[in-house]
Amino acid sequence: ARWIEYRHDAPAVRTWDYSYTKRLSLSGDTLLVQHSFTNTGTSAISTQVYSHNFIIIDNQNIGSGYSATLGFTPIVQSGASNMNYTSISGNVISVTRSLTGGTAIWAILTGYGSTASSNTATVSNSTAGASVTFIGDQPLVKYQIYGKQLTLSPEPFVDLTVPVGGSKEWTNRLVFRAGMME
């Protein structure tokens, strides 16, 4: 009643076989997303994984009430962005105008550290008085942010390097809050 689990066992694709399990469990205001990846193939696997984290709060369009507070001070990578409808102050990215129609914001961000403490973000909607905080337990290797009419999405990338016969586990926590905005 409080959890669901998905398992994917990939047959041989060249020399890359794996078993991947994703378990979502709910406890109070927190959703735990637990990942377990085992390399069952004959070659090491080295890639990056991420979650889109599409956040929609009360079906309200993304606009001036929305912000993303990151676990680091973001630096927008030159040439890899469209942040025309935002402002950045410290570690907060604020949306300054409504994203309607096909208008979108996106950027590759740098400025994060080498520990898991940078792997956190809170998406807030001050109009709705609600927020979602993401807390990952792995260091970042890349970071993107994306926003369109109904979603503001922090996208943390983490390393997935697993030797033959090895396993890796990681967990993301999503904490939901309502009625606690200033």
C-alpha cells in the first residue's frame, strides 16, 4: 500500500547486460526513490543517469511565483542556455514571467561541488504556497534545468560506473511541503 517496485533485467546487448530495480516508497511527506543497478554483462558500464523531475504544482503555469533553490550557486554554461525569463541571485533561480505557449527555459549549469551536498534542489510555487525538495545521495557530474508552461524541472546527473559483476545503489528523496511559504 505504501510502495511499488519495478525491475528490468536486460538481456545481452553486445556485452552489456544488467539488472535494474527502482523502488518508490511513501512515508509521510517524503517519497523515497531507491535505485539498484547490477552489471550482469561481460563489460564494464560507464554512463550518467538523471531524472527529469517534472514538477507541476496545483496545475499552475510556470511564472513569477516559481523558483528553484539549488544546493550550489549556479553558473549558466555559455552557449547552452535560454534563461531569458529568469533571474539568478545566489543559489536561487527565479522565473520572472509566465512561460506560455512554446516558451521554454533551459540551461546546463556548473558551479556544483564534488560531494553529494550539491545534489539538492527545492522547486517552490509561492502563489500555491507549496514546494518539492529533491535530495540526492550522489555527487553531481552534470546539471540541467528545464521549464515550460506547466513544469519546472531540475535535472541532476550522477555517475553510473559499474564493473563486471558489480553493483551500485543510490537514493533520491522528494519532500513535499504545503502552506509553509513566506
